[in-house]
Amino acid sequence: MTDYLIVDGLNVFMRHFAANPTTSGNGESVGGVVGFLRGLKNLIDMFCPQHVIITWEGGGSPRRRALDAGYKQSRRPVKLNRWYDEIPSTVGNRNQQLNLLIKFLRLGPVNQIYVPDCEADDIIGYLSGFEIKDKNIMIITSDKDYYQLINDNVKVWSPGQKKIITQDDVLQKFGVTTKNFCAARCFCGDSSDGISGASGVGFKTLSKRISSLSSDDEMSVTDIVNVADELGKSSKLKIYKSIVAHHDRAKLNWKLMYLGTNNLSGDQINRVKFQIGQKPPKSKKLDFIRLLQKNQIVNFDVNSYFMSLNLITNNF
């Protein structure tokens, strides 16, 4: 049984928004809403959580943008996986669906957390690392940033891979332990977030040349540089020089990538504590049906959805 099911709300929503072609009776695209709700039902059935938390983006992190103006500036628009062009996929429609989804989620025993100027991954990092760190947690996301949070109590369900990502999975695929994932990534970079790394350094090469990254020893950025500097004295491999030369950039990347409390203010932490401490709303099936009818959303199995929500309610 899972104590907490924590959903990276925008990440999961955008997957359905991009791929689900469902439209309402008035011709509006509602695939993001319908897909998210159906997916949430399936996740509850799969993991039987005691608590469900949906975290939302709060407009990005000013602290990260102050550190690096290029942070997340190179992200590509979402590619829509649809076979027709008649339904507009505008920012306006996306925002309308998000607002509607939040209304639907308020009609069930689900906590939603939104903090201004705060990224969802920072909220989840704080929750899993501090507030509920001793609980069994399943994070729902396709974002690899969360791999650094995986431990004995925390796992990630990848909607894209349709599998649970564990410590062994990360070690097998990347050659580093989850506790060293962030430090290693500081040298590898993250093109999706516009974060540059050291030239010629990837996970496979890095883990091969600095084998201690795959051990139980936790390594800092400076530890990696010190090992590379020492190994470089007796080797002509360029990777060692590249690591040492990018020490400053890697230290900056740590501030951008690490999911702890360094990018959260005291006020933001208090807001997270307050919101997670609130009792979840009660299930309001009739109001849910009225909202479906108002937005002309059909072919949604309301009874099945609320049966799954009752699994949460019964665990309180």
C-alpha cells in the first residue's frame, strides 16, 4: 500500500492534453481533463493510496532564473499527437482545461498544492525529503529530475514507460546511484531545461570513468572534480580535463537542479505545510455530474471514478 500518491500535475496533464482527442458536445477539446481524471482513477486502483496530492506549477522559480537567465528558455512547444487539425490547440484552450480540471478535482478527497513562484518539483522535493519523508511515496511524473529523490521509501511511476522506477532501475540505466544522480547530472547537463554541462560528458562515460558514482558513497560536485583531477594526472582522456574545467558551471547547475529547500523561501515552505495539512474535500458526486453536464462532457464513467475515490476516503 502507498501512503502518498503525489502527482506532478502539469506534467501529467500535458501528456493527456497532447495525446487525447476527446471533445465535448460543443466541440471543445477536453482531452486533458478527461485523460487526467481517468488516469488518476487507474493510479488509485493500482497503488491504493491513503492520500493523494496534486502539485501545480506556480509560475516558475525566480531564484533559478536569477542564477541562469537561460533556465527553461529552450523548451520546445508540446507536440500534439492528434490525427486531425480541426480542433484548435491554443494556450487559451489549455488554460481553460486546467481551470476545469482543478474544479473537478475539488469535488473529491484530493489535496491540491499551489504556491506562487514555486515549481512543482521543489514542492515534491520538500514533501518527500522533509515533511513526509518516512512515508511510502509514489511520485507520478515523466520528468527525470525526480530520480534524485528515489530511495527506499520513494519511487517514481513513469506514465510514458508505464513502470515503477526504482533505485536499481536508475543504477542500471545511468550507471549512478540515485543519491549521486543530481551531482552526475550537473556535469551531463539537461538540454530540456537549457542547462549546459561539460563537453563530452554523458552518464555512461562519467559512470565508467568515475566508478565511485555507482557506489553507496554520496559524492558532491567537488568530490567528482577532485577524483577527475587526480585521475587526469595519469591519463590523457579528455573527460577528466573537461570535468575539472567545468567545475564552476557544475556548481551552478547544482543550485538549479537540486530538489531540496535551497530554492524555497520560508514563506513558501509554510504555504506547503499549510496546504498539505488541510483536510481533503469530501466527495461530491452530484456536483461532479452537474459540472460534466455543464461542459457537455459525455462518456465518462462517473460511478467507476467515485468508487476509486472511495478507496482514498476509506483509508482516512
